[in-house]
Amino acid sequence: MVPSRDLAKKVALTKWSEGGVDPCFACGLCTAVCPVHNNVDLSFDPRKLVRMTIMGQKEELLRSELLWLCLLCNSCGYHCPRGVKFSHVVPILREMALQQEYAKASLLKKVGYRYILPSRKRLACASKFIAFYQRNRRLFENLGISRLFPDSVELLAKVLPPVASPPLRERLAERVPAEGKTKYRVAFFLGCADDLIYTDVAKATISLLTSLGCEVLIPKQIQCCGMPFVGYSDMRLAKHMALQNISALEKTGADFIVADCATCSSFLKEYKLLFSDDPSYAHRAAFVASKVRDVTEMLSILSFENGLLGRLRARLVFHDPCHLRKTQRIWREPRELLRKVEGLEVLEAMEPLLCCGGAGTYNVFQYEASMKILEKKLQRLMETKPDLIVTSCPGCITQLKMGIHMKGLPYGVKHVVEVIKESFLEKT
């Protein structure tokens, strides 16, 4: 019996996959650079999975546990000479697997992704429980309750800053005026992680933007960017969240939309792709996406115009988030920004394209695989003997902190905006 090509056709018809898998000619570059293949499981082979899709081996493919090992880091797509984005194909296959009952989502995933994350109110309530657990962790340990949680959750509780309660968004004004003459009106996309956990990063972003001549608008109606739902494989929910954000961001009339999370800025730019087959929203999504800038892009524009950066003495190494370098092709900007700070020595690690293994909640649901991938990344970063590791994604910050804590290393991890903000203070 000849396998059907219906599977490849379905993938191609889903515009999110940007042409599907047919351009693949099985060169194997995707497999050669895949962090899962190289560090976790040699049987995880993007080239093979693509060929199975092309050949229509539906049942074998959709039943495979290997589908759920993918990080969606886009290492494969970044290196593919034919432009196949396997990290865009995987969510489509996962969604098919769930809908056609070849796979089942865990209860924790269902509760987290379908009930808590889509609602700001429920997310805030969940964050209060996490904050309570952080404050009373020793009590939970003495009662033996901590042993009921996975190792990943325990480790996260140790390395994460105190969860903000109430969330930062509720404490911020909707408009923060520029210092001096206003050059740009900027809508700040305050992501979930910075709203609840890395609030100092968000505050540093707002402070830098205003000090460099931006009026900052912070829409209260902003929801999760939607990327977690792509990873979970619920494109309907991803679009639902995106539509709410498009409406909120349109109303600001801002010149630019800035996000200080590489995952958020990456996915906001992909709104145009998410709605490319929807005549009702394609133009609006593309218009919003055209205004999006990662914070490193925006600060590069502003620092070039002002010729203004600070002073700070330190040796640091920059870790490239996958969603910054491999999806947005941004890597010069953060390095150039840091090199403009007087006294900073910016080091380069070997194999800078290595993924850290964080990938949203991958370090929770695929903990062992995540730690194996992190091991290689940390090794390369430590070889530079830095004072500090700097990156621009809250997920990467968390993952790197987990590895550093486990190994008892003397390194701190900061967001690039925190470093530049600190350099401003030192200069003054």
C-alpha cells in the first residue's frame, strides 16, 4: 500500500507552516544542529519526521512520543537551505495528534493552558499560590508536601524571584511620559513573566525608554502573546489571545510596539503569519506586526540617536535566546549595545547558537531532556569565565539560573536592559 500524501497537504494548507514540508530534500542539516538529537535522543531526527510527513505515515507519526520532545527552538529552520520551518510544522502535527486522539494532554497541561493562562484573573490567583509557597517553602518541606511536586517545580521555586502580588500591570500607569522631548510613542508589551516574576526587567525597560525620549503606553487589556498555546498545540487559543492583543495595540496608535521578552517579540511579529489565511484580520495583524521591535532593536535605534550609554566594569557573556537569534535574526544589536557601555568586556562563547533548553515550560514537562541540553550550554558559557551571564528572555534567565543553582556556580544572570540601566546609574 502506497502511503497517502494527505498529511503533507494538510500541513501545507495550514498557513502557519509557510509552505509545509515539500521543499525538504533531506540534506540533514536540521538533524545536525538539533539540540534534542545531539543531547537527548539520537532517534529524534527532524529530517526523518519531515520525510514521514511527506510520505503520509500518519499513524506512526502522530502516535510517536518524539513529537513532544521538540523544543520549537527553530535551530532546524535557521540552518535549512530550503526554508522548511520544522518548528512550525510540529505544532500542527501535535494538534492533529490531540484532536484525533493519537495522544492525550496531561491534566496539568490542560489546567495550565486551557484554564489558567488564558485568563489574567486566574493567572493572578495562581501566582498568589506560588507566592505563598515561596514564602512558606520550609513549612511545606517539613510537612513533606514538597515531595509531592516534581523536581523541576522545586528547583523553580528556589531560583525564581518572589512572585509579584498584585501583578505589576495593576500598579503601573497606562502612560509614562518621556523625559524631555518626545521622539516616539511606544506601546510596551508587558509579557506574563515580567508582569508576575521579573518585574525589575519591565521597570528597567520603561525607565530606559522614557529616559531616551519615548512616551511609553502600557495597555491594560494585553493578554499572553499566544506563543505558549502554539507549543501546547492549540492554535485556536493562540489566535484568540492574539486577537485581543491586536485590538489593544491598535488603540494605542503607537509608533512602535516594544517587548523585552524575545519570545513575545518573536511571536508578535508572527501575527501576520498566524492570520495570513483570514481575510478579516490579515491586514490588521500584519499592520501590528510591522510595528513590533524587540527591546534590543529599539534601544539600538535610541542609543544611536542619543550617543548615550553608561559606565559599568564587568566581564560578561551574552546568551542568544533562540527566539531572538534564530527566529528574528537579531544578534548584533544586543552585543553592540553592551559594547557601548564603558568598562564592559563582552565575551563570546564557543557555539553561541546552542539552545539552553528552557523553551517555556519544557523544563517542567521535559525536565530531564531540558537539563541535558542545558549542560552543554552552561559548559560553553563557563569556559569564558565571566562575571555575569546576560540574555534577553525571561525563560532563558530562569533556565540558566536553574543550571547555575544546581552546579553551585558563582555567576549571576541578568537581562540586557538591567545591565544597561545599571550602567546609567553608575555613570550618574
